[in-house]
Amino acid sequence: MKINTALILCAGFGKRLNPITLKKPKPLLEIKEVTMLEKSISLIKDLGITKIFINTFHLRDHFLNFIKNKNFNLDIHIVDDGESILDTGGGVLNMITHSGEDDFIIFNPDTIWSNIYRDEIIKMEDIYFSKKLENILLLVNKNLSFDQSLKGDFNLSSNLISKKDNLDFIYTGCQILNKKILTNQTLSKFSILNIWNKLIDEKKLYGFESKQKFYHLTDLNTFNKLKDL
């Protein structure tokens, strides 16, 4: 891949998985004895990316210990949100200030990632650079979601994302963005949705359709079902 740095969003409280996330952060929950975070890191490594930033807030020490005790043979940096949680957009903005790169791939470890996504993500990156985009999201049709309670987030037509009519596509938790879309952001705490909505209004938010079955750690009930797969 042309992108050299990946970001993983790990600062959230995971409230929908209480009480287990009161003592263990959601990215460190295990499916088949492998943590959600490690699944994300393994895919990043398969993509040929060697530098990773992980943001933390809730139970931050757990991540420091996890990375310390694992031998990923990657350049991994923990970036703390600080005294208050920064939300998804603020967390991304905080992490990219620690890098000299322009383009980043971002993962949400709520999704069960594996190398079956590798080729799709590489194709998504090709579109991102060939069309000189600022942001592209990996989406999946809601019919492919293991958790059928999830509603669609977007529409997708010719790689352009909108929010009109039926919302048939779900955001998988993987995106590529250029840091310039955040340069005029004046708030330290904000949702990435604010950026996406602005790009949608400008017809500048793009997507790439994944054809993989989508497994997402939505809540405690879904987690228990996924453990039994």
C-alpha cells in the first residue's frame, strides 16, 4: 500500500457491552481467544503497513500492557486522548498531529477484521489515490450484516455516498482520509460524522463496497453470539 500509517480507535467506553467493559476495554475482548485489537493489527500488517497509532482513554493502562506483552514487530504508538475523551473525530485529529504523513487508514476494532478484507482495502486505496479523494469509507450492504438489527447508514452509487432514500449500506469501520479535511477543525472534541455530513453536502464523500460478511461487536447479546460461531 502507498499509505504508511494506520490509526486504530480504542478510546471508547464500550457501554453497550457493560458490565464486562467496566473492567476490560472493548478492543481487548476476545473472539476465539484473539482480541479484537489484535485482529485489527494483523490485518494492518497483512496490508504491509508497519506504523500504527492507537488512541486510548477508557482503561488506558490495559492497552499499554497489551502492546508491551505482545511481539508485533511493528512501530506502534499509544496516543492518549488526555483529560477528556475526544470522540471519533477529535481522536483522529489528535493522532495525526503526531505524524508527518498526509494520508491515513483508520480502523474501528468493533469489527472482526481479517485478511479477507485485504484485497478490497487495496482496491479502495487505488480509487482514493487515482481519483485524488479526501475521504473514502469501506461500506457493506446491510443484508450481509451478522447483526440484522443494524440499520443502514448511507446510500452508495458509483462510489459516491449520500443519505437519500433507502439507507442500504453500513459503515464497516474502515476509512482512508487525508489530513487536510481536518485542518480547519476548531474543536478538539467532535464526531467524525460532522466531517462526513459536510462532505456529503458537498458531494465529496466516497465509498467502496465490501462483499464480505460483516461481523460487528454491537452489544453484549451480539458478543455472546459471536463467541459461539
